[in-house]
Amino acid sequence: GNSVTQMEGPVTLSEEAFLTINCTYTATGYPSLFWYVQYPGEGLQLLLKATKADDKGSNKGFEATYRKETTSFHLEKGSVQVSDSAVYFCALGVNFGNEKLTFGTGTRLTIIP
Amino acid sequence: NAGVTQTPKFQVLKTGQSMTLQCAQDMNHNSMYWYRQDPGMGLRLIYYSASEGTTDKGEVPNGYNVSRLNKREFSLRLESAAPSQTSVYFCASRKKILNTEAFFGQGTRLTVV
């Protein structure tokens, strides 16, 4: 079956530090990969996505590259801000008749001024 | 621009009581989902509906029922609530085409005492 393994948290960084949150997956078929962000008290919102191998998704200074050879989709940001404090979820979706979306357990990120 | 709307936002139930969580989307999406979010366990799929008139079990369907009332609405029912069902519940919807992301509601925080 499909699964997503995400870096355990919580992660605490100082402002302007470099961020990496690891995500690896197993899937049958050809998955699309997503990073979602959840701010306190809110639902999940899409941060970025990649739909095929070697694609790079990017948004708000965050980036992730779809690596088929290592089955990974690590989230990176060069310089984090306090406003980036949130929970981050890696997810995959497989099409062609399977409508399920599979999520990782989430990584809580706290940025200290 | 409502997106996905869930009601209620908060609810406290006594063990054995029943209730229905409501979800509606205005994006003309075919697929709809119910997830629960628990600390350390990420998002787990309860049920999903790939199209109007169809529903399928996810990872954790026991104790729940769903109804896809029409294309817009997908409700989740707890027939006899248990403390183990204390959680935050999220509804999501998605277009039924390749590589699309899901859109989430704001969540319902349910406490069963």
C-alpha cells in the first residue's frame, strides 16, 4: 500500500536558519506529491506540489524536489521566519482509480526570533 | 469564495450520544473525504467518496457512517460516540483529475466525555 514517512518533530529553529524537513514515500503507480501547511486553529492548505519525477515545487520561499530514485520529497527553505511556525504535512496521491490521499504524521515547526 | 465549509466548529458529546458532522463544498469537486487528526498520528482517512453516490472506507471507518447527499455535501455520522472518537475532524474535496490537490475545511473539534 501507499505510505508517507515524515521527519519526526518538533523542530525548533532560530529566525533566518536553513530548514529541511525530510519526507520519503512508498507508492504503487505514479504518485503526485504534496506539502501542506497547517497554521494554529486552521485547516490544511497546500504549500506546494510536484506531479512527476524531477519536478520542483516552490512557494513562499519553500522548495521540494520529487526524487524518484530515492523516493523522497524533502521540504527546504533557505531562511525561515517566525511566521513559518506551523505544522507541515507531506502527502501523496495516486490517480488512475485510486482516489485516496495519504498523509505523513506532520512535523511541528517553531521559529524563535 | 467559501471553498469547503464544515459545521459545527466545536462540539462536546456524552458517551453514547449521536451526531452528524456536515460538510459542503462549492467548487464542483467530485471527490470528498473525511479525516481525523490526532496528536502524533497525523491525518487518518475515515471515509471517502470518489463521486456522487459512492462511498468507500478508509483506514479507520469503525464507529462512523457517511452519506454523500449530493455532489456538494458529504456528512459524517457518529451513531454512538465513544471517548476514542475525541479528535479534530477535517473534510476535504478534490477534483477527480490527475495531479490535483485537496482543499480542506477549517475542522471540527469534537470532545466525547
